[in-house]
Amino acid sequence: MLVRLVYYSIATRDMSLLDIQSILEVARAHNSSINVCGMLCYEQKYFLQVLEGDREDVNELYLEIADDPRHDQVVIISYDAITAPLFTDWNMGFAPASDHFYRLLNELGQNKFLPQEFSAEQALSFLQGLSDYQ
């Protein structure tokens, strides 16, 4: 069974571009090996991520991610069975803050990136909008 998991978390410290690049390198290699795809964004110490793939692989990956000391307060926004993934172009896509990032936030009625205020639909729509723009 395929699933989609969306979560947010708070970084335990400010992340540099080098930190993010390191996360992405490891994630892309690992996700490719287990056929998981997704999208990650980071801004103002918040991570927002979607993972899609086989239920067992996504569950195991999420547990590994949740145990990472670089962030805490890991909260699942949604977890759903799916018929097909939406983020197939990405082993792990990444979208930094940009004009497009903030335009999407404004469309969702937000002026600051606070993923804990997103509904499940808003979080997925935001990540899709970022992915489509990349």
C-alpha cells in the first residue's frame, strides 16, 4: 500500500545552507534506494516535509527522521493511503524561501511560515505549489 505522510518540525538550531545540503544529499541517496519520494522546505527554523512511498518504507523513514537530533517537536499533519504519488520527480525536492514561497503563503492567508497553522490540505497544497515551481 502506498502512503503519503506530511509532517512539520522545529530545528534545534538555525540551519545553514551547508546543513540543508547535507540533509538533502543523505535523503536523496537513501530515498532513491527505497523508492520514497517527497519534498522538503525549511524557513524560520521550521521544516515541512512530505514523504510518499510504500507504507513500511515511509513509516520506517519517518521514525528515523523523528529521531534526528537536528529537530524536535515533530508533528504529523496527515497520513493517508494514496493510489499514486504526487512528488515522483523528487527523491527529495527542496524549496528555499523565495518570492514564490511567500506568494504561496499569502494565497493560504499566511504572512509568516508557521506550518503548525496549516490544515492538512493547506500543507499539501503548499508543498505541491513549491514542487511545481521547481
